[in-house]
Amino acid sequence: MNELIKRLRAVFYENKIPGPYKIELWPTQLCNLNCKYCRPENYVPDKKEISDKRLLELIDEAASLDVKEVIIAGGGEPLVRKEIVMKIMERIKEKNMKGSLTTNGVLLNKEDVKGIVGINWDNLFFSIDGPNESYNDELRKKGSFRKAVENIGFLNHFKKKLSSKRPSLGISMVLTRTNYKALFEMFELAKKLKIDCLVVNPIKGNNTEYNERLKLRTGDIEILRKELPKIRKYADKNKIQNTLDTLDTDLVEKSSDRIQLMDVSFFCFEPFTSVLINSFGGIGPCCERPDDYNQDSILNKSLKEVWYGEYFREIRNKNYKNKKCFYCNAWKITDTCNIQSLFRKNERKN
């Protein structure tokens, strides 16, 4: 966080634009599962994805811009392109950058897991939506819970065998009307699996009828809030990092409505710190701006040219917000507010 604040100070006090702090990379739009709430509008059939060669070049270019962290996510399921993703992970660590991977965990095997521990990978998040097969597989796919838990077991085995504390293990959970009552059980599962962090993302409607039905209603949120002190106490006792604070706000209820925080007092730092690259080479500042990805591309430009190019200059100059900004993740808004608070605190010190 100190490095991030340092870069933001360079932006606002020295009129400089340092290289991006982090890159989020979506290697593919394809997935081996068919989760009921996934965003179908992002899928473009038969469109050619970014080449293996260009993906590896991007890691080198990121290192030359002093990028500190590369997040591999999606989009689709990154490990649909497992061979190149494993090479990307190795390259990230060779370049001394922090690496994070989010996966449903189904396509991993024992040897993959051993290799991930062996390269000293930093963070590995598994997408799991319930504390057992009944909850999870209803939203995802039969057998997906069992396979993900099996691979977490392999990770813990090899971490112990190789005397490694890495990767830090996390679970990313989509909170819906079907699973919110099992949130305490999710933290019990996290303890059992030696999970370091449990990220809970309230589902967003995405303007689809099915997802609107999965959103928590006022009554659901009232029930959840009564349980939060008990859940938070358990998480703190067992030292499980979490995003429970985001569930204690009206952002859960408004998670796909016009978020009132997006007013003049809310300043988004993403265009100054982050680049997201989708599987076709399109770029944007974050995952909530998929309509931006046609604005510029790393297929015919370097990462440096994109970062200092016209598109990013435009959104930085205006702190531009389009309609997609009003559908931001609850946890992302909370995170941005925390950065804003730290930045202001740093201002007072200086």
C-alpha cells in the first residue's frame, strides 16, 4: 500500500504518471463451467484470442514499467489455457513481481499444484460459492466443489512438504439468495481448508432476469446483518481476512443499482494505477468497463504506449465515469474509499 500511495502522490503533487501499479490479465473468455450468474454479454464466439507469444511479452513489458503485481483472472477460466498460464506465472516470478491467480480450481492437478508452490507463487483464489456440494454445485457445476477442495488439499500438502508459506490461499464467493444463510459455514470451511482470505462478493443483477432473482432483498440483508457480528468474531478469532465490512453497507442491496457513492466526493484511482487486458487485447482501467475495451489495444501497441496513450490520458483528465461505473463491486468501492482515506491521511502528515 505504501508503494501505491507513493505513486499517487507522484500523480497529484509532482504531475507525473508512474507506470501502472498492477495489471489484470484475462487470458481467455472460455470456461469449463457454466455458472448460472455469469455475464453472457461479455462472450464473443469465434473471436481470436491474444497469442501465447504476446501474453509473455506483456509480462516483460509490465516489468519494464515497474509493475508490482499481475492478477490473472477472467473473463473466462484462466486455466482453460493452462499451458501458457503456467508459463506466465513462472515469468511473473522470474521478474520479481507479485502474482495472483483466480480459478475455479477444477482444471488443476497434483503436479500443477506442486509447480505453483515450487515457483513461490503469491496468491491463489478459488471460486467457491458454498460450504458443501449442495450449495456450490447448484450455482456452478456438479463435481466442481469436490475438485476445488481436493486441489486446496494438495496445495496445503506441498506447502508443508516444501516448507513454504506461499501461495496464500483464498476463496472468492458470490453471495446470493441461495447461499447467504450459509456464510458462517463458509468461514468454518475456510478454517478447515487453511484459507487465509475469504472474499464475499454480493451478486449483481447485470440486468438479467435470473441474476435479479438471485440478488439479496431487504429482508435477506436484515437477516444477514444480524449474523455478521457472530461471523466477524469467528473470522477474527481464526485470523481469516475477509470483506465482511462491505456487507454492512447499503452497497449489498444496491449492488446493481446506481450507487450513490459515485458522486463528486468519490474519486476513482483505477485509471492512475491499473490496466486490465482482456483476452482479445482490449484494455480498460478495470473489470467494470468492458465497453472500453474497443478503445485501444495492446495487439499493435506496447503496454507503455497504451498506458501513456490518448485513451488513458482522456479518462485521467476528466476522471471520466460512464454508466458502467455505477455498477461497481461493493468491495471495490470500499477498497477505493480506503485508499482515498489513506491518501488523505498521508496528505495531513506531509
